[in-house]
Amino acid sequence: MKTRRVQREIRREQILNAAIDLARTVGYTQIRRDAVAERAGCSTGLVSLYYSTMVQLQRAVMRAAVHRPDLVVLAQGLAANDSHARNAPSDVKRAAAELLV
């Protein structure tokens, strides 16, 4: 049972990482389920299992960008006035905002 749970967490992380990689190139609001699935090496149904809506996936991407921090994706969130990006630590927001100019 524990092995299955670990596998699920690993798979969720792979999907999230694929989405973040795509967000860096196409923008976090422009990621598509099929592109995420292709990048993660899984089906679109599996992406939907973990993130039932694209809004959920986009929120997860932005939360991860704040946490890691991924300044490129975070800058996109600041430009889009994303609430998670706005709530990032000041120093991280400042560094990401510098990418916008």
C-alpha cells in the first residue's frame, strides 16, 4: 500500500514538473493538458486524475513557482496578477519582477 502511495506522489510530481517546464516556455496560462501529458510521458486522463481542471493545475504550477522559487514562472504570475504570485515573499517577487523589465 505504501509503495502505491509513493508511486502516486512521484507521478504527481512528474506531471507538475512537466507543467512547470512548459510554463517556462509557453506561459503558465497557456499550458495544455495534452502537452503536459506528452512531456510527463503519461495519458491526459492521468493528468486529469491529479488535476481535474486546468485552473487547479495552473494554481499548482504557481504555488510551486513561489515555493522553489522559479523566477520565470513567478514573473508570469506577477504580470497576470495571480494571487499566489502576489503573496510570494518580497525578495522573491522583487527578483521575479526584474525579469519583467
